[in-house]
Amino acid sequence: MTDVFSSEKRSAVMRRVKGRDTAPEIAVRRMLRAAGVGYRLGGSGLPDKPDIVMQGRRTVVFVHGCFWHGHDCARGSRKPRANAGYWTAKLARNVARDRQVAAKLTNDGWHVVTVWECGLKAPDAASKLLAEVTGQAATVSASLASGSSPSRT
């Protein structure tokens, strides 16, 4: 199958793919800032330059696009039909690199949080992110959440 765009048009489209300050990254930053969590951008000096670094918490956050990092959701499991061999190998390299970087950071004492693009659509995305970053429990027991008091026997 051939590409629907000319070579020049495809090149222009690919040049517009952003590597930083993407919409998911900005959404995560807004969630953290709204909760008063301080962070730095860029992660220079750390493997693969994490999107967000919280030095005091020894926590790094990677905001991954589902397609580019091979997530197992509908968008991430989509396979390109044009130049399939190239894209399959490229996406496999991305997944392998992500695993290696997470392992390296974990071995160096960092807490690695991966935020997936599709996960930001959930209504409780902010609370899950904050629980992961701050180390608090992410769920409340059902009996307490419904407003009833826990029974004692």
C-alpha cells in the first residue's frame, strides 16, 4: 500500500509531530500544579530525559503517547499499514528503550510514573496521578465511600 500523501506532504506532517509540550504533557502539568506539587521539566542528566522531575520526591514522570510507546489500548495497538516493517521495528525499539530507562531509574532509586495519553481521559485521572506521585493510597474502601460507617463486630 502506498502513502496517501506525497513525499513532501508526509515530511511536512511528520515535522509537526511534537516531542515536548504536547497536550497530554500540559494536562499532567496542570494537574500537578493545581494540587500544589512542584516539579521541574526536562530531566537533564537523567536517562532519557523524563518529562517531569520531582527531585525531592525522587520521582520522575513520563507522559507517553499510546501509539508512539506501544500501549495496549486501542490507539496504541494500531499498526501502520504503510511501511509496516519500519514502523513495527521503530515502535518495538521505543518500547524496549522505555523498559530499559525505567529499570535504570528504578535501580538508581527513582520512583518512575508512566502516564498514558488514554488514561488522561478518565474522570479520576488527576486523583490517580496525585496518589501515585505523593505515595498515598489511591482508593477508599467502598463502605466509607458510600457514606456509611464501617461496622465493628
